[in-house]
Amino acid sequence: MKIRKAVIVAAGLGTRMLPASKVIPKELLPVVDKPALQLVVEEAVASGIEQIILVLNPNRTLGLAHFQPASALESYLQQRGKNDMLEAVRQPTRLAQFVAVWQSEPLGLGHAVLQAREAVGDEPFAVILPDDIFDCERPCLQQLLDISGAATPSVALMRVAERDIPKYGIVAVRAVRPRLYELQGMVEKPRIELAPSDLAIVGRYVLTPDIFDLLAQAQPGAGGEIQLTDGLLALSKKRTMLGYEFEGIRYDLGDRLGYLTAQIGFGLKRPELADNLRVWLEMTLRADGPRGRG
Ligand code: G1P
């Protein structure tokens, strides 16, 4: 069975990126010139996804607007023959079919995913957290689908430094082959001394619809929120779950340094920007060196 639907959770208040996220949902902040949300939709579509289910805060609906036509802007650009810009405006609307569901209260990631239950129906689906963006030769979600197919739930994994362990869902694993693990347990944002490994879940999941019953029964966990990780733990007791240490680079847009490095990393991939950006970086780093400013 093919996975057709991806749930993208974009309902948070983005408090770690204030004041930038005061008015603009943080998922719409640009990476070079594309909103992060568009980047992750493009990843999903490149992995075969046809329908995007956006979980949004009902007071912050601009995420959906980005994928809808903008008739006044389009006719303005059309009249002036600005075809490249017109194409850039229209492209997001053509990527997939878009559906919005609402999370009215910030009750946690597991609760956010549960709001997509009706829209997903009784089929396996992907979950994407747009704070995590990837630069991979094969899209990160595709890497998961390649190892797990639709029948086996799976998560993307990354090794993290010890001090970063309390920021993530951390898994206990049994190694199957290089990069591939069977999940034996998991815990959301553990203290370092309680962590079962240094393998963290990053924001790509392939899930089966039986997760919804488990999320509906879940009790508030870390931070008083309904955690997706707790639902996954319950799921892993019912069926085999896999974890895959993805191949590529991940940027954490929920963090100021991650946001900055994403601009540079993605900027260096753009042929029209890369040379000038590299020159500027080299000059700046040299000026900052021991014989630089002073
Ligand atoms: C969420 C998940 C966590 C995961 C992380 C990846 O946490 O709850 O398990 O490791 O995303 O980015 P958040 O970053 O929303 O606190």
C-alpha cells in the first residue's frame, strides 16, 4: 500500500522564535526565499505524498493561505509579464491537495496529530514536523518509506550530543543493520542519566492508523502535554517499529543557531548565491581570526 497523506503539524505558537513569530507563524519564516513549510511540503511530494493535512492554530491560518491562489498578486505579475515571479507564486498551489484541521489549544504534539484523525482515515500516513528541515540526496521521508514501507511504523533518527538529549524523544534500540534499528522503547525529553541511548527522534514519522486510538487514550506526559512519543511507545508494544538514522543534514529551525545555519547551508546550495556568499563568509571569518579586528 502506498502512503498518500502527510500530516504537517504547524499549530505551535513558535515561542522560541519570538519576536519574529509574533504575527507570522514560524513555519512561514523563510529559508533563503521559501517558507520552511513549503520546503517540507516539497519533501513530502518528492516522497510520493499526494495530500497534505495541515494541523493549524485557528488564529494563525496563514500557513494554508500560502498554498492557495493569490489572485490580485497573480494578475499584477501577469499584467507586467513577470513570469518567473508568477510561477514562484503559483507553484505552491500545485504541489498537492491541501486540507486544514485545527488544534485550538496547545495540548501537545500527540494531541495535534490526533486532530488529523478524520482527515487521515484508516490508512498509514506520514507525520512531518516543519521545525526540522533536511538537506538529503534522497528525501528524508523517502528514506523512511524505503526501509519501512507502509505497514511498519518508523521514525527518523539522529545521534545527538549528550547535552542535547533532554530536547528530544530518545529511543532504546536493537541494531538490525547499519543505520537501521528496531525500536524497543522511547522516552520524551529524558534527563541525560535516564536516556536509553544518544539516538534522537527527528521530525519524520511513518505511522499506522492504530496510533489514533492510543493517542486518544494517552495521558499528559513530559511538560504536561499529550506526547506523540508516548503514543509511539504504546504502538511499539503492539507491533514492530523501525528507526532509521537518515543520511543527510538536518537543521533545527526552532532554534536560533539552527535557523541561521539553515540560511547559510541552503544559501550555499543556490548557484546564483553560492559564490558571493562563500566569499563573504571567508572574508568575515578571516576578519574574525587572531590577526583580525584587533
Ligand atoms: C518534538 C518531539 C520529539 C522530537 C523532536 C524532534 O519535540 O516531541 O520527540 O525528538 O520534536 O525535533 P519538540 O521539538 O516539538 O519539543
